[in-house]
Amino acid sequence: MQTQLLPVSPDSLARAGEMIRAGQLVGFPTETVYGLGANALNEVAVKRIFEAKGRPGDNPLIVHISAVEQLLPLISVEPSPAARALMDACWPGPMTLIFPKSDVGPSAVTAGLDTVAVRLPAHPAARALIEAARRPIAAPSANRSGRPSPTTAAHVLEDMDGRIPLILDGGPCEVGLESTVIDITAETPRVLRPGGVTPEMIEAICGSAGVDPAVMRPLREGEVARSPGMKYRHYAPAGALTIVEGADEAVAQTIRRLYDEALTAGKRPLILALSGHMAAYGPRRALSLGADAAGMAHEIFARLRDADALGADALFAEAVPADGVGLAVMNRLGRAAAFHIIKAE
């Protein structure tokens, strides 16, 4: 299969919409990361997503809509007051809500669960594609399963060349991390995957918010993945990643030691650090993750892909406090490292 890369335009959107209706796959931009879209109502098309990504079938997908009115056929209950408040405050935007599902759509979308995850993206090209397709679009991130999520069309092409027929290029993604996933089937909204809509923001909107314990640990034996991004090792570079947390100077000292030990052992080490800390690593090979947690959220996936391009096989990353958007950053870094997190000496 030949993969075309086309800039977003009225013509390319119309063509992509036709392809979605015909059961084909399209890579497309959102404000979070690039998505790999298929007609959410077509079981054959949805299964092609799993094939193209090499994605396990028990990992649910998110259904993307272009207007709130498109939500009701997909769910089996009226949205709760908390859901309505979140939708009013955060849609369109980087927030996915989990509802009890209706009978509309194949079970492959929901991985056999009795709930469905739905998002109304803010990116105009994403909404235009949904409108052109005249269908809700099921879409995980447009990367090979387990790889860092794509934040540019070039990243999608790197993973999906020859696997899908079309990628729409809408430029770099604004947010850089996948959407916040919130389970609103219980009384208290619970974050299953953190993102740009933080627990603090949810609490301010709804009066309360919880965070699932699995956000910062692997699922235990027998636990069910109720959201994308929960069960499997995700976002991982080719090299082994270690996260170091603690006071700034202790972190820098520990990372310098680990880097030098790896180099002596014949490894090709690389440091991932906040821009203000880069000088602490001297001549050692390092990539900047931005100035703070928000910058890190925007840069992390691209830098993990850069690490692969540089051939790094031992990576050492600074941690940030796991609050606000920092919770989302540490969730992604943690899963990329298979939660190999050490305390600085």
C-alpha cells in the first residue's frame, strides 16, 4: 500500500471523508496528538485500526464527534450534571468522557466493555474530517502500538508508511499529550488517563475529582483496562528509560553517574532534562524537554522519537512534580519507562 501525505485543505478533507465512509483508515491532526481514524460504526474498519497499529484487541478506542448532538446516539443514559458541566467547560478540547454505551457501534471500539469513550476535539481539521465523513470516527494515536505518540505528520508517516492510505498534515500538535480520560459513570468524576484537563480543573468544575491509582502504576493481574493508555507499556523509545526524581542537584548528580556508568559499559546514553538544567550535565549528550511541566508535555513524545533517531539505548530523564499537567507528564514518562523510577541519592 502506498501512503499519501497531503496538507489539510478542503479537497484533502473531502477525499479523506470519502475514505472513512468506505472503511479505510486516515491519519489526521488533533490538538493533542495525531489520530488514526476509521468509521466508528463499521466493525471491519475498526478492526483495521488494530491491525495497522499492532494494537491488542482488549485496549478500547475513543470515538470522536464534531458536535455535542452526536453524543446521544452513542450512549445509553442522559449525561449527568457533572458530565454536562465538563462538556460545557472543556468541549471542544482535550477531554474524553466515559459513558455507559448504547447498542450503536461495534464491540471492537469498546473492547467489549459496557462503556464508551467519547471526545469532541478542538482542532478544526479534526472536526472538519468528522463532518466530511458524516460518521463518528474511532481513533487512537496514529503510531505503532507501544511507540511514542505522533505529534507531527512526519511521525505518523514514520510508523504508518505502507500501512494506511492517507495522512492529513495539519502541522505540529498544540498540546502534545493525549486527552484526559474521565470516567463519569460514578458519582465522583475519576481520571483514568491524565492530560491537559487536570484533576484540579475537574474539581473546580464539578466540586470533586478522583484519580485512578493505575495512573501511576501498571494494572495488576485481573484488572481491566477501562481507558486507552492504562494496560500496556506505551510511548516507549527503543532504549531503556530510567526516570530519576528528587531534589534538583541530587537528580543531576545521580543522572551524571548513571550516564557515565552506561558510557563505560559501552552504551549510547542520552539525558532528557528541563532546559534550565541542561548546563548541569556538561558535555554529556542531552536533549531539552522545555522549561517546565507544560513545556515537557509538548516536547516529550518528539524527544523520545529523537532519542531513537540518535541511537540512544540508555535514557535518563528528570522527573517533574506529579500535579497539574505534571501528572500527565509523569504518567506518560512512567509508562514509557515501564515505571522504572528511582530516587536520587
